[in-house]
Amino acid sequence: MLKAIKVRIYPTSEQASLLNRQFGSVRFVYNAGLRIMSHRYRRHGESLNAKHDIKKLLPVAKKSRQYGWLKEADSMALQQACINLDKAFQRFFDPKQKAGYPRFKSKRGRQSSYHCVNVRHGDNWIKVPKLKAIKARIHRPMDGKLKSITLSRTVTGKHYAALLFETEQEAPAPLKAVDTAGVVGLDMGLSHLAIDSNGHKTANPRFLKQAQKNLKRKQQALSRKQKGSARRAKARLLVAKAHERVVNARKDFQHKLSRQIVDDNQAVIVETLKVRNMMKNTRLARHIGDASWHALMAKLAYKTEEKGKHLVKLDPWFASSKTCHACQHKMDSMTLSVRSWACPACHTRHDRDINAALNIKHQGILQLKTEGLSVSAH
């Protein structure tokens, strides 16, 4: 079973300088590979493979006088940059993922490098090639064989290390029988982030909206600074820190919510949302992005797999909101402004979100049964 832990590291000024050069080398290899592949296709109509063709150019570049500084970086990190570029092109050509054409990496964004050879760790340090031991705050014990370490630097200048371990613990087998009481259906919304089939509604914290005044004030101060000045760099750092606080608060809330949902249930049924299409709504795009449904789904996915429980994703075209859960009567249309409605067939009064969660649960139980699981009635 593979498990990962992300820890904060505190490099010295010398180590931070070496890390910056390491990140720059990885970024250069990625951007140079992308530039070569794009130029080759435009000029000659030939497609290169970043995993093979670009990787073969690394030894040649290290021997040259112009790019000899690449020798200072970990060779495995440079090879991983080529592999990441190849994965980016695979996502671009995959019609299911609908990813855009790979873009050049910026030196102002998040930086990272991957290390998988000669990596070690202790109680309060980590070790990667080309660097001395770096002070780290390892806040939880991890057993198993260390497979890799991914170093990263945020926009605000903080350094982190993601340690991947291979443990002797086997992945738990998925449950073959679940109780109906242990199955929960989740409907995602904006006024309430998650509504379950038991009638419980989790309010949307709206972290971005709460920080909007602070962000606006700091962004306006940034826009008044002269480009290239030291004051603009300081103002840009303040804006980045404000955004980082919003992201950290949202992650913390989603981790706690997803852990509670997974621990209390045996199977979680969710509705697949076309977030990319929903973001085209100019009035709701900011609120949809602040809700971050996709990130919550990802946390539910790996936590259910870790516990051997089930996560069922329904078809995005399933009409959960406008179908009566009592008699299955389906309304022809229903606008977002309708928050409660009465079924014309059985005259049952419905709360829109709870009714959708109940329909999601019933549809998920049917899908669990078709997969061969035993679902016992409560």
C-alpha cells in the first residue's frame, strides 16, 4: 500500500539557493522540450516523443558549453520533467480528458522537482541527491520503504517535501456487503456545500467571499506599484499570502468533511458534475470555483479506497432534482430558483436538495447491486 506525507522543510540560505537552481533546471528542461516539439511539428510536421526523444538530448546538453550547468541538478529530476511533458501531451490527445495544449512553466508559479534515487529521511531531516540533509518537520510517523521525495516551493517562498512510502500493509478489500443505512447520497450545491440523503445540510463556508475585501485592497495596492520595482515584489507577495490562506482554509475544511463522511458510511454516492461547463456561467463562476467540488470528490475518492469502502459516481445527466423520490414522477423543467416543489402525481412536498440526495442514494444502491454487491435493507 502506498502512502504519502507532506511535510514542511526549512533549508538554509545556501540550500535554498541550490534548490532554486534545481527548480530552474527542471523548468528549463520542460520548457525547452515543449519548444523543440512544437517547433519540429510546425516546421516539419513531425511529432517527437518527450519520454524518449527529448530525454536523449539531456546527456548531449550536459556536455555542451552552453548548458553545462545542468550537471548541478539531479539527473532523475530532469528525466522526470521529460516524463511529465509526455503525460501532458497524452492528456492533450486523449479525447476523454479534453485537456488543452501544454503550456510553458513560469518561474513565478509553484516550483517542484522529483527525486527517487538516494533519498533518505530521519526524525527531523530529509536527504536528496546534490544536497546536504535538509531540516524538516515530520509531524507523523511513517513506516515502510521510502520510494520518492518531491520537493516544492510555493509562490510565497515556503518549501515542502512530499514523501511517498511503500508500506507492508495490504490495501483493504472492498466491502462485499453494505447496509442501506450505511449508504449516503450527496448532492452538491452553492448555498449549502453538501446535502446528504439523511437531511443534513453542510453550509458553504465561502472562504473566497470572506476574504474578498482583503484581496481587493491588496490587489489594488499591487496594481499601483511600478513594474519591476521592489515595492511591487513585496505587494505581490502579500497578495500571494492572502490567496494561500484561502486555499489552506478550504483544504482543511474539505479534509475534515470528507473524513467525517467516509468514517460514518460504508458507501458514498455522488453525482458527476461537469464543472468545466458550469464555470462558463459568468454569474456563478466565482462561487462555483470557491466551492471546489472537484477537490472534495478527489478527497472522498482516495479516503474511501483507503478504507475499503465504495464511492459511486453517477451519470451527470441523471435528473436527480426534478424527479420525485416517492413516485419517480419526472418534471419537464425546473429552474434554479425553485428550492421546494410539490409533486403533481403524489402531492408530496419536496425540498429540492434533499429530494436530489435521496434520488442519488437510490440510484447508487441500484448501481451497487448491478456490480454484484449485497445491499441489505435497514
